[in-house]
Amino acid sequence: MTEPAYDFDLFVIGGGSGGVRAGRIAAQAGAKVGVAEEYRMGGTCVIRGCVPKKFMVYASQYGKSIAKSTGYGWSVGEVSYDHSKFVAGMHAEVDRLSAIYDRNLKSAGAEIFNDRAEFVDAHTLRLKTSCKIITAKKILIATGGRPWRPSPAELPGVENTISSNDVFEMGTLPKRMLVAGGGYIAVEFAHVFAGLGVEVCLVYRGDTVLRGFDEDVRLAVHEGLKEAGVRVITKTLLTRIEKTADGLSVKLDNGHEVKADVVLMAVGRQANTEGLGCEAAGVKLGENGKVIVDEWSRTSAPNIWAVGDVTDRVNLTPVAIREGHAFADTEFGGKPWYFDHADIATAVFSQPEVGTVGISESEARKLYGEIDIYKTRFRPMKNMLNGDQTRTFMKLVVRASDQRVLGVHIVGEDAAEMIQMAGIAMKMGATKDDFDRTCAVHPSAAEELVTMRTKWVPEVI
């Protein structure tokens, strides 16, 4: 039987990091590739995520750095901050990066459609704006995720809030902001706006921020928020948001009220599959609309794959890129492989920031029983003259039976830079003895990772 003629060998739905990488690699391997993106090329990371967020983190740190420079002999005159000027510069860089994504795809030979693609069946897509029908032998879903907010029935007045997508469009700073949530997005933006001089209150339903991270890391970040001047209210939910002559009045389930000019809802994300037509294509979805895949990123439909946040495996940009690359190499490059999701180094750009790789102490105890813990907390050399009392925290989680390092956790300046290197050691299966044999770089904060020798023993009460 003759195989049907398709318009494309591969059609990618979504022009984010994972989809663009997959499309480019497949096109370079000789496949006829089409990519549909309904908004702007670059996806969450470039347009409304990692990249503009990191610029905002940098902006929020400069004021503190200027103040601390006096301890090193600098005399600084009048200091002011122009948020509109910063936002203009940030968007110019985002535009530049988005154009690079577009250019790289076209240079590889892929065809780009600035439109929303929806399934008609497993091999057929309809472009929503143009109504064009497209067929493809293989299809990759790379539509990412989007912020989740409760419905007006669940939280009256929620329509008066903004999401993390909207933060980057704020041309002026509010005087007061309430951040709802305790995950990394909530924590990062609470620090950002506090650093820019906004009066910030963070409200979280849990007892400590960053659920899922190592407990010592969570406590250090929680304390860091308070030290940054953020008012932290835990074990509390928002029940109603009302517009008033003085901004917004936020009612809490503890009976209290918080006044704010802006309420940022950072209470979770969900897979961006609504209205995609996955049912028509035979693609099974799971909780929060995620696309269910196997380790090869294959969906329940034999000719359809999915990568990135839409699968809700590990929702990080570098992971989406690796998953997309693995898919393209496997299906079009003759080099089959799949991405191993174990021991992925990651960072939270709180202030001080978090770098972590591997598993937490509690996870290690559940999995392996007997473990060794090494940890240290110290005031970095840089802070000895500038008056900053912030301390750096480091922790190693080690399996007692063979001294394999199971987790490395850092809270402190440049934690993200350090954890990238520690991630290499973890991926290679490094032991505590390997860390001990490594000569320190002195003077540096990172040297503490290879000089911790004393096992931590919990206090007996």
C-alpha cells in the first residue's frame, strides 16, 4: 500500500525552546518541517519567563549593590531608578532573541506559520486564523504551559489580579503588591519587587515556601524573604479581592485584610492543551491537561510526540531543549536516544539564590535509610566589609553505604553558577571522597563544597 502524501515530514505545534530545537535539528537532518506559533517565537522562556525574569532580578539587585559599595570605599551620589527605561531595554533584548529563534528555524529550512494549529485528526491540523489545512507524517506537541488561576467562583474578584505573564508589561511600579503563592515564581518576584522598592506581602497556603525542595533550603529562603523586607503570611488562603478607592482589598481566610495596588497570582501552572483537539488525534491527557508520554516522548498516538512543559515532567527550559533534540535525533537523525531526567541541576533566582541538584535529605532517607549529611553556613568574604549580614548555606546529602553524593544544595550568591559544575560531578556519580580529593579554589565560596569534613549530627532534645 502506498503511503499517503503529507505536506510535512514533521509539523511542530509551538515555537518555544523545545519545539524550535526539535524543528531545527529535524530540518538540518533533511526533513520537511513546519512550525506553528500563535504568539511570538521563543515561547515562555524568552518572551514571558526565564529571560525577562532574570533581567528583572538583575535590575532589583543594583540598588542594594550600590548601597553596599560604600563599605569598599565608593561614594555614591543621588540614586534613582526608572522602571519604564528598564522595561524598554528588556523588551528590546527579548525582541532580539525572538528574532534569532525565527531566523535559526528559517536558516535550517523550516517553514514558519504565525498561527494557532489545532488537531483535526492524528495527521491533520487546522490553522485557526488562516483556516489552512495541513497534513504531517509526524507531529510534535510543544505548546508549553500557562499560569493557572482559580475561577471567580473559587476566588471572587480574581479578575482583578495579574499573572506572571503580565508582570513584564508593567510600565510603572506599584507602591504595594501582594504575591499569592510559595513556589519559585512567587518567591522570585517577591524578591524582585521588594528590591525595586515595592512594599511586598507574600501569602502562601503552606507552612514554608518552595515545597518539594530540601527542608534546609526552604527555611533559608523563607528567612531570606523576611530579611529582604517581604511580609510573609503562611498557612493562609485568599478568599476575596475587592476594588476600592485605595486600590485592592484582599480578604484572607485568617480574618485579616491586606491592602495592595497589584495582586500577582503565582499559584501554579498547567499544560497548554485546552482547545488543541488532542482527543480528535487520539492523544491521551492527564492531570491538569498534561500530555502523557513515555521516556521517548511518545504519546498514545503512534505518530505524535510531545516535549517540554506540556508533558509536565520536569518543567525547565534546558530540559525541553534536550527532549526536543533527543526526539529529532531519534526520529530523523538516525541517532536514537532519550533524555535522562535524573540529577538535573536547577536554580531559583531568589535573593540570595538557590542552586540544587539531586535529591533532598528527606527523600534520601526514605529511599536509602542511612545517609550522611554535611552542611555549613557562613558569611561570605565579600560581605565582611559591606555590612551585608546575609549568609551562604551549603549541604551535601551522601549515601552512607558507598559515599555516593545524592544531593548538593546551595543558598547564596552565585549558587546557580556553582550548581552547574556540581551537576557534572553528580551526573558522573561522584562520591564524597571525590569531593574531598578535589583541591579548593581559594578564596571563594565554592571551596566550601570540597572542604566540608565533619558529618552533621542532629541535636538530641
